[in-house]
Amino acid sequence: MHNKNVVEINLNTLASNVTNLLKKYDQYDYYIGVIKGNAYGHGFGIVPTLIENGINYLAVSSLEEAHAVREMDQSVSILIMEPVLIDEIDVCLAHHFTITVSNFEYFEKLTERPVREEDGRLKIHLKLDTGLNRLGIDDQSKLEVVYQELMKREDFYLEGIFTHFATTGACDPLFDRQVAAFLKLTENLDLSQVPIVHLGRSATLETRAKLAFATGVRMGAIMYGINQTFRPYVGLKGFLRKMRDDRRKKKLNISDTYSSNDLEVATAFTLKTPVMEINRVYAGEAVGYGGTFVAEKDTYIAVCPIGYADGLHLGLRHSQVAFNGRRFPIVGIVNMCMITVEVDASVNVGDLLTVLGDEVSLKKVAQLTNTTPYVGMTQVNKDIRRVYIEDVEEMN
């Protein structure tokens, strides 16, 4: 049977997510949609929907991703967040990609390139390291040298300055330390001369108020319906937790944090796999490698052509799939290219079973596999077909 594993992307849901985000957080000039990792597994086919609903900048990891996105839209601004090889700068100029400068040595090599007037200006965002200790300039004097040089050169355009928060900002002191580090690093720079100053990310967008000097915000997981889980201060346990949080804020001098949120977003990602065979298994018989599942009664086992080679986590052996509003357990070990599911007579060969998303919560599966929802989405093999659906009724 032909493998027809499919990822269905509900574009209406994505559109609604973006609309709700921009309505609730309406104080920014630049809404940067982070679409690294094949758009968190959704595929770059979502690009038109994001732009149509208000995303006015896109961010990717690599030059390869930037090329793929440029095929979807010829005019949208695209920030490449990882350093681009100096030899590839001409490509960035030709396709109007924005590059990230994240260390002084890279900057020096960049300024040594031959300049051709016909190339135009190279758009640059400076990345600062304020405590994540991954990428970024963390030396104030070097940053000031870079800033001054970029501001006076005709072949460069300093469009943005940004950093990345290590935490969600929810009742933790590291967020405040990183903001302070950013302000210290930039205290001698005129940030008003830089159009896009972006620090916030999905998690901090929900837990923290807008920083006065920020003009942009990066939105990744939250666009795809993965938002923070707020636990309201309800009942005795809630009261005690609030007391604990208030003491912690006072002791560590933590600035205000939001403790609830009415933002409405939903996941648009659904991974489905077809039933390619159904076997009758009798009580006492084992299924799969190692005989880890033994039937307690006469039952049916559906075999589906998807496994860890397609990006499924081995921990999904303890998960369920969904079909027609019902749930059926994955049994036995997740194989390289197959899973086995205990079903009943209502399931037939050719039926599509939902493995992730929709009725199988991405958050719950992430908890089960000790990962995150975006790990689950991005690990799904890029070769699995992405189908973009605008009408929810078409999905049935």
C-alpha cells in the first residue's frame, strides 16, 4: 500500500492565532514570525497566511531556509538568525536577506569585504549575549565600535538589535538580569536610530509587559498554538502558591509578572497515518519486538506505516491515536517505519488515524515523551506531505 502519511495544517487556525496575537499585543511595529525548523514542522506553505494576517517580518535559522521562504514571497523581509559565511554575503545581498552579526571577529571580516556600489546596502541585526551564553556580543566596548562603524558605512544598514531570553520570565530573576545587561551594553548607543529592537519571544510575550524601548517582538511557538499554561491562584493550594511566589518576588526583587492570560490560540498541526493492514490477534498472543504487548482478549491490531524514521518518539508506545472521536492505544514498540495500534471493528484498512495534534494533544504527548510540543512537530520528517487546509470541513 502506498505510504500516505500526511501532516494537515489548518490555515484558518493559524490565521486566527496571528490575528488574536496582534490584537492583544498591539504596541509593536514589527511582528517577527519565527519559522525556523521548517516552520516548526508546518512547512513554509504557511508563509502567505502569516503575512496576510499581519506578520511583517520573518526569521529563519539558515541561508537554506531563507531561500525556501523567498520562493514563497519575493518581498517579505527575512532575518537569518545564525551567522552566514562571509563568502555567502553576496547571495544575501542579491536576495535581500538580513544577516545577524553576533561576534566582533565576524564583523571585522565583514568590513574587509570588497564593496561594490551595485550591491546596495546589507541589512544587519546585531545580536547581544545578555546571559543565554550562546550567540551574541557581550563586550560593551566592542559593541560600541561595531555600532559606530555600521552607522557611518554606506554599504551597511543597521536595522536591528536583539537578544534572546533564557527563561519564560515567569517569576524568575534571570529575565530582569538579562534586561539590565541589555541596557548596560547599549547605554552609549542611540537605540532610537535602530528601527527594530527586539528582545521578547513567545513565552515572555505572555508573562511580561512590553519593554518601553522595544519596537519588535519575535513570535515562534505561540503562533503555532503552543502557549503558556497558567495555573490560577484558586483554592488553598493556589493561595499557598501565591504566597510563595510573592515572597520569591520580594526576596529576589523580581519585577511584575503576569499570572494569567486570556489569549486564545490553538494548534493547527495534525499528523495522520493510514491503516495498511489489520490482523486478528487472540488472547495470550504477543505483538511486536520482544513481545512487550500481550493481548488480554481477542482483539484487532492495525499496522500503520509510520515510525521513528519518520520522526516519532519512541515514547509514543504509551500514547494513543484518534479516529472518529475515539482513541486507540499504540501497543508494542515503535518500529523504524511502523507502529501497531489496538483497534476494534470500526477501523478499516485505509482509514487515517491521528497520531499528533487535533484530538491527540501535542502538549500531553510532549509530557508523555519528556520533550516539548515543538520538538514533536519539528521532528516529523520533512518528506511527509504537508497539506494546507483553509476550510475546517474539508478535513473530514
